[in-house]
Amino acid sequence: MEQPSSHLRIKRADGVSVVEFADRKILEELSIQEIGEELDRLVGGEPGIKLLLNFKNVDHLSSAALGMLITLNKRIKEQDGSLKLSDINRQIFEVFKITRLNRVFDIHETAQQAMATF
């Protein structure tokens, strides 16, 4: 059951909302804001959500996108949900390590590995 969305592809699997990004580059302020709003609606509509963000299609991520992810993570935790990230390319993962966000987020190499930890 896939829901149409401008920047996100959202699927449900085993009680988990799996989100894949449609854009290879998440750099522009407007698209980051739209992605944030789409994720907000998803999280707001489901307290205790289990959310997996799959970055397999993403090549570039801006610092503003990281800020949006931090806000999303905080909101999910406040609602007793859980957020996991997967399939982050090496270049982007380096940014997570430099900013120590790899300690903030639950990051897995593959979506399959992440799904097993919910």
C-alpha cells in the first residue's frame, strides 16, 4: 500500500512505516521543509510510530536536512515511538560521524537489519 507523495515513498511493513526518499539530493530549503511537513503529518497521525527512513536513493544531504531529522527524532521520542535510519551512503555517514549524530540516531547498514530491531 504505497501513498503518493512529492518527496517521499511511504510503505507499511509489519507495523513499521518505511519511508524512502524520492530525491537524490536533499539540499534545498523548500524541499527540506516539505519533507519535514510530510514526515510531521505521518508522525502526528500515529503516536508510538515505528519509522524507518531508508536513504538508499540519497546522494547528498544538507545540514538543514540534518536539523529536520533531529527535530523529527525528538518528536517521535516524545510520542514513545522509534526512528531508525538505514542505507546511508559512506559520504553522508561521514557527516553523521563528524557531527556525532551517529550517536543520536539508530543507524543500520540495510533496511532489513533495521526492520529486525523494531
